[in-house]
Amino acid sequence: MTSTLNRPSDGQGSVQVHQDPSVQIQEGALVIAVYGKGGIGKSTTSSNLSAAFSKLGKKVLQIGCDPKHDSTFTLTHKMVPTVIDILEEVDFHSEELRPEDFMFQGFNGVMCVESGGPPAGTGCGGYVTGQTVKLLKEHHLLEDTDVVIFDVLGDVVCGGFAAPLQHANYCLIVTANDFDSIFAMNRIVAAIQAKAKNYKVRLGGVVANRSAETDQIDKFNERTGLKTMAHFRDVDAIRRSRLKKCTIFEMEPTEDVLEVQNEYLSLAKKLSESVQALEAEPLKDREIFDLLGFD
Amino acid sequence: MELTLWTYEGPPHVGAMRIASSMKGIHYVLHAPQGDTYADLLFTMIERRGERPPVTYTTFQARDLGGDTAELVKGHIREAVERFNPEALLVGESCTAELIQDQPGSLAHGMGLDLPIINLELPAYSKKENWGAAETFYQLVRGLLKDKVDGQTTHDPRAWKQEERNPKVNLLGPSLLGFRCRDDILEIKKLLNEHDIDVAVVAPLGATTADLLEIPKSDINVCLYPEISESTCNWLEKNFGMPFSHTVPIGVGATKDFLTEIHKLLDLPLKPNNANNESKLTWYSQSVDSNYLTGKRVFIFGDGTHAIAAARIAKQELGFEVVGLGTYSREMARPVRKAAEAIGLKALISNDYLEVESAISEAAPELVLGTQMERHCAKRLGIPCAVISTPMHVQDVPARYSPQMGWEGSNVIFDDWVHPLMMGLEEHLIGMFRHDFEFTDGHQSHLGHLGAGKAATDNSSLTESQKEDKAISESVNLDSPIWTPEGKEELSKIPFFVRGKVRKNTEKYARQAGCRKIDSETMLDAKAHFKG
């Protein structure tokens, strides 16, 4: 009779590579990673959410993880240099750097960092994010921070996609009420569930963006166990705020602007007070086609 | 990281040891293999301490790696706490132990011990000793004080006025294995007391955890050694609103600036200077005999703080010409670059002692101000040298009072720098009078046992004068002019430290003028040519 040895739990003899413990973000900061299909409005959502947290009196740090480094643009009103640009300037002698070289104060005291990254198709975005977190930690920038928001790049699923998951408590997924972005969301859910086995990261919820209706999203949520935490209609003020290089909180307080502001504030409040980890089960590709069809 | 025979700084856990040993009632459990205990010697041999550092090593061996090293760590932590009963425990690992990833800090936190535990994460492969010391001091201060941060930064540095008491300051940064910290503390205390400013907490050197808790009660912090205490001072400013001083009072000018800055931060009117209390350096600089120092070429290398201070003293207070300025400290690269640019130099930022040695040899200074390592290479090059910065040798930890800071510090610096220079003149006197009939062979200059008369066959045992002579006699190649015996003798009368330059210039002139031979007349012509 043959018997199978008990397989040791992960981490003992398994091939799963764990993150270097010295780069963990610690000490109770709420870490949120914002995911979603490319072009869906992650940077806009992240920046407005950062601004909302700061309005609630939190110390916020936003880390843009996209090589195109425009995540924090509406907070700082300019394109700030990336960590990789700055590291190159000092020949990667990070000891020479001072926080003001790579961290910039934006709207209402939000601290902004752009990790930057390799050009598309080369290098590793995950390495860049890792270096950024290390640098922030060495300069004690994570110690007295209440909320850290990672604005993740949308188009690639690689190290750059996975690295923020190692630090985050909760993931937000930004999606529109259309098949493509929900399809992308489904894949993101699968990736997060895989990571959640070894890391503290959990699904926070869905941000419905730029959509009048949410029927498709609702259908998907019901099947998978996800929940919508905030809903932004296709409000022109959000588009205009980006053109004006500012957050929604700096716009003329018209009725629709106030409504959007309140929705961001309530999202920030939910995240800091009553967020619950969701146990969502991603669909197989076939199932999602059957569910949402091609309409 | 690179392999080297010699480094300016140790790994970061040595920095942590410096903080632990500097303080009272702290114990450091260091997860490290057997060999890493060597660092104890730095404290017993160089600082000549009466006790070993308060460090417990886990000293794991090869066979432990097959077992449970985490249990080994916990056992040592338990024993250390029972035996030493510390007020706070530092837990960390050395470079080798970092690779095992036992996370001793987390282990210690999980043991339910009833004392503050500071988990030190010191990346051994990218950071060095001073960074490790600064980080340890920061984590210790923050660990003990973070619960007292109330979000209200209403600290008023002028509170001493309403409370009708003397202003109170903390001196932050002095540590063991720092440069003359013990005496700097006394000197700065004396200086501040003369201005009716009290010193409350001095840390880390001599401080207890109870002292660290008192830090926010003072009016301002004095950041004496930025390498060690700048990050802590920044944190205290951000979280408690305590301003801190940035001027390091080394040299007469910097001491004056320091007093001005402290008074401004405290909103205290500065009393007019009492000439008796001031340094004697200014008096000496005005003396009739002092001008022989003027224009001496000096090369400066050390930690950031001491190198920048030395450059200022050399340039502004002694009238030296600074021909090189650099540091091994990457963290201080920026201010050093700025200081170098201000005097028209490009700073040398390097932790490769061979690179520093070749820069010194290239700059051909008359005096080297450096670390223990520059003393070695200055000796090899036959150039006078004074040590101004760590890393240092036993002889740089003198028994007598010899601060670097404040008025007395300026006196000490003046003596330390000028003595080797005056001795250096002897070398050229030996050169000048070597041909005198009264001169006995075998005279030794201060530059060692390389006495001028010693029969020498290889360059390593030649004096500078002899090396020059040798170079001249060997320089017979086709396009070089030939030195006549008369010309050679004339050249040998020229002080050794400028002889090389005179020889090159004379040969250049001879080539331009089409002379094949150089005699005393050619030399005079060349001199006239370059002067005109």
C-alpha cells in the first residue's frame, strides 16, 4: 500500500517565493491598491479618493505605479519626476536621496510619489514598485501615514501588477458597466484570490465609474460575491477637473460636483470605518460570456 | 557591495552597537554567527572601554542551520532579558543572519516580554555603519516617544520666558566611536552655560531610556552630529514641533554661527563676546610668525561633518589652499559637493581608499587632513597628515581633554594641524642642507625611518627628496633635456614639495627654448619665464 506524505504548508520547502520581510509596510496604515482595465479612470479615482481621505483628516500617501507617471498629476498640478528618474541621477546610490527629491506635497497635504518604470515590454514594473516601497520605508515616510494608495498600472499583468498586492490590505477594482472592463475585473479577482493565500490582501469592492447604469456590474457582482462601494456617473465635471489639472475637490461647487465629492467622501469613510473583506469567486471565461453575452 | 581589504565604515549592525553601548540600560540581541563578535574589540581596544558592549550574540554555527535557528534566537532573548534586566531591548541581525530570514524582531515581539522592544531592520547589503547608528537612535527615540505624540505641534521654543527659567536644549548625536564626542559634549555644555543656556538631555552617549522620554520637555534640540542624529531631530520637529540647530560648531566661525543660530531659535538676545572665552586661534593667526601657513596646499577627506568643517577652517581661518575635498559618506554627499563647489573643487565621493590615495597623490598637497586611512597613505606618500574624522586609531582617542567643537576645539584643531606641518618643514631642511659638510648622514626626518642618508635601492624606502633625485637621473630619454650636475645641485636646493613642479616647468621651458642641457642658468631663465 502506498501512502502520501503530508505536504508541508506553504513556505516550508514550497517554491512560493515570499516577499522580503524588510519591505513590509507596517504599523496600521490602511493600504489600498486600485486596479482596473487600462483607461478606466484608476488615476482619477485614486487621486480623488486620496483627496477625500485628506479631507477626513488622514495623512495620505499616493504611489503612482505606472511608467507614464501621471497618477498624482491632479494632486500636484504637475508631472513630478519618478523615483527611477531620481535614482538614475544619483547612479542608484539611494543613500544620497532626501525625501523631498522624490516625494511631493499635493492637494491638502497628500504626499505624492511616482515610482515610474521601465518602458513597455522591458524591465520589471514589480522591481520598480519594490524599490519605491523600500525607499519610502528607509526615509520613514510610511511610519506616520494613515492611508497609502497604490495606483496600479492597468494594461499589464506582470510583476508591476502583483507587487502592490504584497503590501495592500484591500483592493478596489474600478470598472465601467461594459463587458470589457468587467472581463478585466474578473481576471483581477482571480489574481487577488491567488495572492490572498499568502498575503493579507483582500478584495475591498468595486467602484463603478463613468456609467449611468450598473446592471451588468450588478449581475456580475451577484454571481461572484463582489459588492459595489461607490458609483460615479459619467459626470462631465470629473473629466473637466482632469483637464484643469486638479481634483474634484478644487472645482466650482456646483450641484453635480458636490454630489461627486460626497460620493468620494463616503467611499473614503466606508474604507476607513466599515470595509469588509469579500469572499469572491471569479468566473471561468466561458461563464462570463454566458452571463453577460455580447450585447 | 564589493570585496575590499579595508572600509571606512562597518556594516549597519556596528552602528546599532555604537548606540547600544553609548547608552545605559539598553541591551542588544544580535542574531549573528560566531565570527561577528569581533566588533566588541572596537569598543574595548579603540575606545578603551572598561566593559564589553551590552550585546548578546546568538553565535549560530553551521550545525545550527540544520535545526531551528528561530528557537535559538528566542532562547538568547529570554536569557539576555533575565540576566541583564534591561530597560529596553534592541533586536536585530548581522549581514550573515539577514540571509536566514528568522526575523528576530518579530520573534521577540511574539514572546510577551514586558519591556519596550525595538525591532531593527538594517539592510546590511546596502547601508553602512553611520546609517545603522542613525536608524537605531531614530527607532529607539520614536519607539519610546511615539505614544506621546498627540498631533498637537504647539511646542513653543520661547516657553522658557513665561516659565521664568533658563532656556533648555538637548545635545543629540554624540556616540561611542564618534570623533572626540566625549570632550565635545563638555565643551558645548560650557559654551552654552556661559550664555545662560542649560543642557538637559545628552543622547545617545550616557543617556538612559528615562532621559530619552525627557527630550520633548526641552526648548530646542542641538543636532551635533548630523550623521547620527539628523533623522531623529527631523522626527522630533515633525511630531513635537521642536526646532533644531543645523550648524555644527567646529571652528571659530562655525562656533560663532552656532551661537547665533541657537539664540535665534530660542529668541534670546546674544550677549557680546567675551574675548577671554574665545579661541586663541584668531590671535595666533594674527601673529607675525603665522604667515608661513598661508597658502599651504591641503587635501581634506573624512565623514561629511568633519570634512566640511575642516574645509571652512582651512580656507577661511588659516588661509590654506584647499586642493581636494571629499567624503566616504554617501548620505553626506550633497552638502560636501556643495562645500567643494563653493571653493571651486569637485568633491571626491568614494569609499574606495585606493581611489582616495590616488586623488591625494594627484593633488600633491602639503598637508593631508583625513581619517586613519589617509594617515597611512600620507605616510606612504611622505606628506604630513592630521586625523580629523572617524575611522580612527587608538592614538586618536586621547586620554587628555581634546575636543573639536567650540573655542577650545579650535585651539586643539590648530595645534593638531600645524604641528605636522612644522615638522614637515624639517624634511625640506634636511634636503637643503644635505650637501653641507656639517650634515651627518643618517639624519631622519619626522616622516619616518626613511632617513635621508639611508642606502636605498627601491622607491618604497626613499624619502621624497631621494625619489625626486632618482626621477631626475632616470629621466634620460630622448626628448627630455639633460640635467647638468650643476643644474641637479641647484634643483636639489629647492624644497621637496615643489621640486617636482619646478623640474617639470624647467624642462618644459628648456624644450620650448630649444636647450638640450639644463644648468643653473637655464633654471634662472625658466624661473623668470614663468614668473613673467
